[in-house]
Amino acid sequence: MYTKLFIDGQWQDSDGGAEMAILNPATGQQIAAVPDGSGADVDRAVQAAKTAFYDGRWSRKTPGERSLALFRLADLLEQRGAEIGRIESENAGKPYAQLTMAGDIPFAVDNLRFFAAAARDTHGSRAGEFAAGYTSMFRREPVGVVGQIAPWNYPLLMAVWKLGPALAAGCTVVLKPAPTTPLSALMLAELIQRAGIPDGVVNVVTGGNDTGQALVEHPEVRMVSLTGSTATGKKIMATAANTLKRVHLELGGKAPVIVFDDADVEIASAKASFAAICNTGQDCTAATRVYVEKSRYNDTLEAVVAAMRGVKVGMPFDDDTAMGPAISDVQRRRVLGFIERAKAGGARIVTGGGVPTGFDGGFFVEPTVIVDADQKSEIIQSEVFGPVITVSAFDGEAQALAYGNDVLYGLAASVFTKDVGRAMRLAQQLEFGTVWINDHIPLASEGPHGGFKQSGFGKDLSAEAVGDYQITKHVMIANS
Ligand code: NAD
């Protein structure tokens, strides 16, 4: 296990000496301590990334060389998957067998292979004559030093979603993992070095919000990419304005699940429930608001409640565990606060709503279904980031669409119907970056992932993500 800063290819102590305790959320016990990176640490890491960028050790490698290194990194992650997966499950409370080993690790490997392939196709568009006597060439160049700030819900995946496209584009990086979950990113740093990605190209500075703030303020950082809450996105955008950095923001979500009367209610309920408890609901695309056409409300609610009651809450390393703990006591209390305020506002808890018994010390929450919530109430409008789902009725397509779009967020939505025309109409009119038809939650490396509205802008995954880490230069050559 690595517990130091990774700067310029070296494991370094922090200048400030401050530390953060790292807990196992399933037990509440401390498992490690890592540096709480200071401004001086951030500066050291940025200088290393700057040197590595301008001397061309990565940015001027051929696309083929960058691609090979990323393929090697994917292979190493696959080979060491069980080890890094154990660290991830211990640090983030994820069910090891179902989520980490069958989900996050193979997906992260696939993401890296996608970006390794994408690294071969980062050059600019064709040359052309657009002004008499001139030939124009459009170069696609890496943006430069990028500050990347990750959340705690998918620590390894989010690190890979950030590093993969930035490295494919030829950027150098200072990555700051979330303060609660830095361990898998530190191990990834070891694999990055083993893969032959040169020292200084990827630097990992652990720390809290102030460490992130120092990275955003740093004048040598050309772009900041955050996955985090909408509130943090707004702060980062304001700070980045001082140095006019490019910002790339993957923020919160409040995904609706719209179930029409012709849908297969069993399938819709099973998919919605899984997407509500997956990763303990700590997923920006989690199913949070189920809207059911009123003729099917009762049977859909019954099926959702049965599915949520059937979720096996357990310790991350038990094979039959479907849902582990929340990430922290703070997060658990936040989730319980939302539930209490929903109750006080007149909503009804049909199942869950509290803390399951038998988990001394861990930060567990019950899978929870809430009904009778007003569309304008907090529980419908705000991101809870816990295993909590509301079920409401709607009357007709127009109302379903209005309810679905009626939040500040715009990350993901789903529609369950057998009517293709209706599915296409909704897919067009829902203001969300991802719209699933007859499913909720799957992703693919090729699919752009990102928000509309206050869920942010810029894409993770896909070739678009690589483009986000590039800047176009117009080279104009006089022909005479
Ligand atoms: P958070 O916003 O509290 O923290 C995210 C990261 O930002 C952390 O590393 C934190 O230290 C850092 N940070 C906080 N304040 C900062 C500041 N002023 N300057 C610089 N850095 C700062 O979010 P979280 O609680 O870690 O993660 C949960 C949030 O992330 C949820 O809202 C969720 O929806 C969102 N999320 C979005 C996506 C997506 O793809 N859109 C994916 C996962 C999570």
C-alpha cells in the first residue's frame, strides 16, 4: 500500500507534514494515513508536470508510443486487478465480488484500452487552401499541465477516466484524489511508472479541498478537470476564472426513471432498484426519481419496494453482498437528514429510512423507498447520493417529460416503454447527457459521459474526452 505523494516519479513526503486518516467505511476503522498535501506540494508536482510537458518526454512521443504505454498500463491493471480491487473495496466499502471485480476493475481496463487506441488518432484535420496563396493546417495539441480532481464514489474509475484521455492527448497531469479514498490512485501511480510512462507525466498529490484549491489557483495549470459536486464545480469555475483556465466539470445528477403504462414493470422495477442501490446510491447517474404512469403506479411501487427490501446489505468481502456502506459517517448523516426532512415535509417512507442493525462501526444505510413527495420538495430536487428512491405517478407523456426535466441537474435519465416513437421523442426532449431506453446505468468506453445544465460540461469517456484535453492551432503557410 502506498501512502506518500507521487511526484516526479518519486514517493515523497509532504512539505507541511499534515496527514489525513483513511478509514474503512464498513468498519469505521483506520486503515492508513496519507499526506494532506500543502500548497508547496502542489507547486512541486505542477513544476514536475510542467518540466515533463515542455521537454516533450510525453507530449512529443509518437501517438504509437503513447498508445503502447497506455496498453501496457491496461495490462498491468488487469494483472494486478485483484490487489488493487481489494484496496478499493477496503477503502470505499464496495462489494468486492460484484462491484469491484466484476464492475469497476474490468471497466477501468477497458477504458484504458479504449484511450490507448484513441491515442493513435489525436492529430489534426486535413490541410487546405482557404485563403488565396495560403495553405492552412490545423494541429491538435495537448492543452498542457492539467489539474485533475476526483471524487470518492469510484476512486479508481474516476482516476482512469481523467488520466486516460489526458495522457492520450499528450498532456501531463497532477491528480488529486478525494480525501477519503486516495489509496487506489496511489497504487495506479506505481502501475503508471511500470508501464513506462515517464516520470513527471503523472503526479498524485493527496489532500483535501484546500489542496484542490491550490491546484486550481496555480498559474501553470492550463486546465482543471473535476468530478465532484455541483457546489464544488461552481467554486472551481470561479477560481479558475482568475487565471482563465479551461474547466471540465462532471458534477451531480438526479436521474429520473420514467415508466410508461406499456412497459414491462418487472424489468423496469428491477433495473431502477439496482440503479438506486448500486454503489450504495453514490453514483451521479443513480436512479433517484421513479415516475410511473398512473395506471401502473401501484404494481410498479410494489415491485420496487419488493426489490429494495430484497437487497442484501453486507460487508464488502462477503460474496452475496449487493450493497455496502456509505463512504463516511458524514455522508450517512447527510442521507438520513434528507430522509428526515422528506418525512417532515409530508412524504412517506415505504421501506428503509434508517440504519440497518448488525454493522457496528460501519456507515451503513437501509435501501429506502419514499412516496407522496411533492415535485418541488427537496427529496425530489436535490442530489441525495445514497440508496434512496422516490416513486411518483404521472398522467401522460407531457407531464412525464415536465417532471423529468424539472431539476437543475442534467446528467442521466431513463425511459421504459415499448413504443419506439415515444422513446425517441423522450430521448430528444429530455435534457440529460445520457438517456437510456429500457435500462438504467450501463456505460461504454465509446459513449460520451457528461452533463447538461448544472451537471456540468465536458465529456468523460469516448473520443470526445480526448478532444477536451486538446487545443487547436491554425498554422497558415504562405505559398509564395
Ligand atoms: P466534492 O465536490 O465534495 O469533492 C470532489 C473533489 O473536489 C474532492 O477531491 C475534493 O477534495 C475536491 N474539492 C472540494 N472543494 C474544492 C475546491 N474548492 N477546490 C478544489 N477542489 C475541491 O464531491 P464528492 O463528495 O467527493 O463526490 C460526490 C459528488 O461527485 C456528487 O455530487 C456526484 O454526483 C459527483 N459525481 C459526478 C460524476 C459525474 O461524472 N458527473 C461522477 C461521480 C461523482
